[in-house]
Amino acid sequence: MKIKLSELKLMEGPLVKLTNQDIPVKVAWDLGKFLKRASSELRTLEEFRIKLVQKYGEKESEESDAWKVPPENEVAFKNEYATLLDQEIDIVFKKVKLADLGDIKMSASDMAQLDKIIEV
């Protein structure tokens, strides 16, 4: 399945919620494998985001490890990060059938974020 990093980032929270639901073991296994692959990609994305913050930002203070992008660099940072988020990756995954999830409780907004991996 081809998916943009931005879509995967939006899917992260709802995917974790879904994998914490009481679902059939086969579906849980498949989703767990997908989550493992997705988490790896998201860790790499976060590493690159931190590098961009350091490229365009500055330390908040000598005592702190926190970084901040100043207003004059925000546009450049956001543009480069948007380019990164627009990258498409390929994760091998067969969509889960909605009926196979059983009687779970999820919000409509969470389910909307998961539409790439759930087949109605």
C-alpha cells in the first residue's frame, strides 16, 4: 500500500487506539505488524523533523535542550517539512475488513483517519 507520510502521521493515534481494542486475534496480528512498520517510518520522520528544527531553529537557552524555530525561519521550515510529509512510502498491508473488527467503539474522526487500512 502506498501512503504519504502525512497520512501515516495522522493515522498514528487512531491506529494505536484501534490496536488497543478487543479485536479478533488475526486482525490484531495484522494491525500489530502494520503498526510496527508504521512506527519505524514515523520514528524516522521525527528524526528528520528534529534535524529541520535544528537547521532552522535555535536553542531556547544555554541550559535547555529545547529548540524553537524563530518567526523569520518558520516559512522555510514549514515548506521543507511539508515536502517531507508529502513523500510517499510503500508498506505491504492488506486492508482489514470493517466487519472483521467486531463490535468496537471508535470515534468517527478516528475511523476517517484509518480509511486507508479499513475496507468497508
